[in-house]
Amino acid sequence: MTCTRVVVVDDHPMVAEGIEAILESYDDISVAATLSDGQTMIDRLEELAPDVILMDLNMPGLGGLSATEMILERAPETRILILSMHDTPEYIQTALSHGALGYILKDVPTEEIKRAIDTVMRGERYLCTGAEGALSPAVQSREQLTNREQMVLLQLAQGRSNKEVALTLDISVRTVETHRKNIKRKLGISSTAGLTRYAMEHGVLQGTGANL
């Protein structure tokens, strides 16, 4: 049985320990650590190598949104589930735009946390019942590109290679390849020409001076 490595990041010890106790009851989940802030998660990212991070939205110091972006820069295949008490569309959409693959409210039933982890491990987005109700059907039906994915899309649409994109954005070629795969999956596009056409049709290239 493949065991999913999970890290819980929440500045409330009772919340973190409660989630840890819940998850440790499953044979296919291992809680690698419970941490209290985003910066510690980033500092220990390589050491802990989590498959899934349950990330509190509001924490002192480095908050969940900034930590999410920084983690995905270093380990783009990490699945991040935002933990929050807020079910407003603005919070949810912002979390998704920063790269979170899911959003769950802290008061969800035990089994829903497990379901969320299983879902994002399949590469699918997960919104808990309360969060789904806060988003319009149009927003629910599509996955948003993160800010970094939009930057990569712009570079690719200008005809740059993975290596050139990596040099321009100061990231690894492997990270560019992962972003490229995720962009294609989210947009339902299989070719570079399709990405270029999408970028032109949706104004991604406006103001860049690109000659395509």
C-alpha cells in the first residue's frame, strides 16, 4: 500500500494535533510533521518531502497564501489543501489562484478531510461542501491558472523553450515542465500551438510586443 505523506501547518496546536490524530487512524496516511507557520514549512520542505500539505490560511509571520506560492516554486508537484474558517468566494478563489489544489473548512467531518487528501492525490481539485456553495457554477467548473502558471504560459506563447523559460524565470527546467503539464491539463490543451492560440484569445499576450 502506498502511504501518503502529509504535513499539517496550523498555528493552533489543538487544531493541528486534532487533524494529526484523525489522519493517523488511516493506514495509508503518514503525518510527517505538524508545524505552526509557513516559513518553517518552507525551511523543512526538502527534509519532510510531503505529498500533501494541509495549510492554514491565516498564520503569524508567513501566511498560507505566500507559503503556498513559495512551496510550489520549489516543489511544484506538492498538493496543497488550504484549511480555513472562511467560506466566502473571495477567500476561496484567492487560495486557488495562488496554487492550492483544494480548500476545506476546519469544521468539516473527519471523513471529508480524508476524501480531500485522496482527491488531490489523484491530481483533482477538491472543494468542501461549504466552499463549493460559495462559488458560482462557472468558477467551480474550471481550474484557475496560478500567477506563476500565467507567467510560464506567457513565455511559452512567445515561442520560448523550456530551458529559455527556466532561465528567464530563474527556475529549474523540471519545474517549467511541471507547470507546462499543469497548464495543459487545466486548459484542456494538448499542443504548444493551442497554448499560443489560447494566450492570444484571452489577452495574455497584450502589451508584450510579441510577434507571433
